Amino acid sequence: MMHNLKLPSHIQLASSYDPIAFAKLRIDGHNSGKVPSSDYDCPKCLNRGTIAFLREDGTPGFLECDCKANRWRIQVRKKSGLEAVLPDYTFDLFQATEPWQKRILSGCQAYAAEPKLWLLLCGQSGSGKTHLCSAICQELMQNGHTVRYMPWRDQAGVLKRLGMDAQRDALLDVFKTVPVLFIDDLFKTGAGPDGQANPTAADVNLAFEILNHRYHNRMLTILSTEKSPGELVNIDEATGSRILELARKNTYHIRPDRKKNFRLREQ
């Protein structure tokens, strides 16, 4: 005798399972609802970073959103240490009216477009060295490079105060290994009797440790300093000669002349 058997409820549910409908539910759930973000507001992925879609086989797939590149650039800018000045320090905002300014601007733009080895801007205070070096960094970050800003006087002081410990080694390793390093005002450590900055033996050793590593690994390095090329060599021949060798044609010496000091010109 035949009996009409009723299947258990979980078997009935399994028999009515629709994999495509379930995949669509997963996709809709992933693509709906905005995720809070303080960096970048993306209308495509709603700040999730990925967009779900239905594959031809009926399973859900996930595409990386275009906003990832923008988020990465924002993080690079924040970590660079230059974020506050980047809006003001661009190539377009650099006032190049004199021949020497136009020559240096052109050289810095060429380096930013095709960076190779090192670049050195040295000489007169207030002549726009930090502006141009920051503009280079901004262009490099836009093109995918990771940049770190090292204001010499501040960061050298921090490293010297830390002494020999793990925290010092970690910070020093950042400056030695970051893909692009911008050292601003190298060897500017304090005013001496002659009104000039006098680097100490600790400053020289620190500069050599960072730059020697980058020299041997041919890592992109941008330097500004009030010292002339000759003064860099006199301070420490090992460090100075490495700088001049890798900067080569990308060395720009702005000879001392207070008329070239933008800060005084504005007074």
C-alpha cells in the first residue's frame, strides 16, 4: 500500500533552494548601505572598496572599485608629512620671473616627470627650495610613489634624543627604506657664532647612516640645504661626495643673495 509521506521541513527547504536567487541576495546585500569613511566618499562602491556582481555561472563575484587608487593616494599624502603644505607648494604656484628661477623650475619639473637617483637644491634661504621639492613630491605621489618628508632639524633631534633603542631603529629604518625621501634643510641644526648652522658629529653620523644606505640602493632622494656643494663636502667628504655623485646634473646651487629671499621681498 502506498503512503503519502511528508518530507521533513529542512528537506523541503533544500528542494526549493534557488542558488541564483541566493547569489542575488548576497550581491544586493553587499552593494547596499554606505560604509562611513573620512578619507574619500565613493558613490560607486559606497566606500566598501569592492562591487559585487553575478557571474555567468550564477555565483557572486567581486570587483575592486576604482576608488582604491584614490584612497591609497590620500593615505600616502597623510603619511608623507607634507599634507598641510601641498595645496600651496605646487609647480603652478611657484613664481618664476627670473632666469635662474625658470631654469630650476624646469629642472625640477623634468625630475618629477622622470625621477632618477637624487636631486639637490642648495643655497640661499627663502629662495623656494622647499616649495619646489614639495611640488616634486606631490607629482611623484600622484604617480604612485610613496614619499616621506624629513625636516632635518626636527627629525634629527628626535633620533638623537631616542639614543640607541628599538624606537629609534624603527624610525631610522623608515627614512632609510622609504621609496622616496625628501630631506629638508639638511644640516640645519642651530645658529653658531657666525650665524650659520653648525652640524654636530652626531648629525654627520646620522646623515651618513641614512644617505649611505640610500646611496648603495640607488633610492630616490630629494634634498634641500642652505649649504653649498663645497660646504657639504667640507662638513663630511664621505656624505657630501655621495650626494653630489648621485645628484649630478640635478644639482642646483642658488648663490647667496638676499634679493632672492622671497620672505624678505614680501616685507
